[in-house]
Amino acid sequence: MPSSRYETWPVRGKLQGKNGKKSKDVSGIACATAYGFPRACLVIDDNMQEAQFVTVKDGEIVAGDVIPLIDNSFEGKPLELDGEGVAYADGFFYVIGSHGHPRDSNHRLDPDKDAARIAAQIAASSQIVRFRMARAPLGRSSGQQNFARSSRSSRTLGAIETRDLKIMD
């Protein structure tokens, strides 16, 4: 029986969150096909440098491989992309960062003293990452995808860093 569009679908496996914990902040998903099942999709967690492949089946989501998107750091500590959205068009997945000033709800950042940290965080979140899948990731019986990053190139587009990831089997 087909699932209702208002039904909650269980996730098989673990959607990765910050520090290896379960994701609590999935902020975007896009699929390579608009209809039918199964669908090859990509999700982005708000607090990561990576995205994660998922397979959407009728009534179930299966967690797949995690793929690194950025490698920005400040003083040796990874900075978040602060991924806010995922899109799929013409064979490419696109992941966009928030392009915003870092959150500072406790008012710990001083605009002068922390200018380098703030600039690094803005640079990390001001990126659009795009990549093409070499093949449809639904061939494995476990529902898991098997992708590896082969190379990365980047270029600046105005104030936005664009990185093209090449994905291969």
C-alpha cells in the first residue's frame, strides 16, 4: 500500500550529524528524480562539512554514504558549511551554505578581536558546492551508495566560493 503524503517515514541507518552523532538539523534534501521509487537523494545537515546520500523508498529512507564538501578550518578546527539547501539539476547536485554572519547568541565574538574568525566562518558558509554522480547510486542491494571523491577544484564567483567535486565509482 502506498504511503500517505502526511505519514512519517522511518530512517534505516544513521543520518550523520556533528561529531558523529545522529543528525538533528537536516536542512535540505534533493533527489535525482522527481517521482517514483527508489530515488537517489542527498541531504545536508546544518552543522557539518559533509552531505549524505540517502535512498528514498516508498515509506522508508535509507541512510547512505557521507561525502565531504568543504575542508575549511580556523586555528586547526573545522568550520561548518552551515548548509541550508540542496538542489539537483542537469545531472548535478548543488549544496549551498547560509552565506551569513556566524551565530553568536551569547555575544562572545568581538568584531575587532575576532575579525579573522568571523571572516573564516563567513568564507566557509559562503560556498556553493556542485558535483555530478558518475552512476546512479541504487545498484547495491543494501541501499547504500558507494562514492569516492576523486578530485576537487574551486573558483571564486563574486563573493561566493564554488567547488566542483568529481565523484567516481
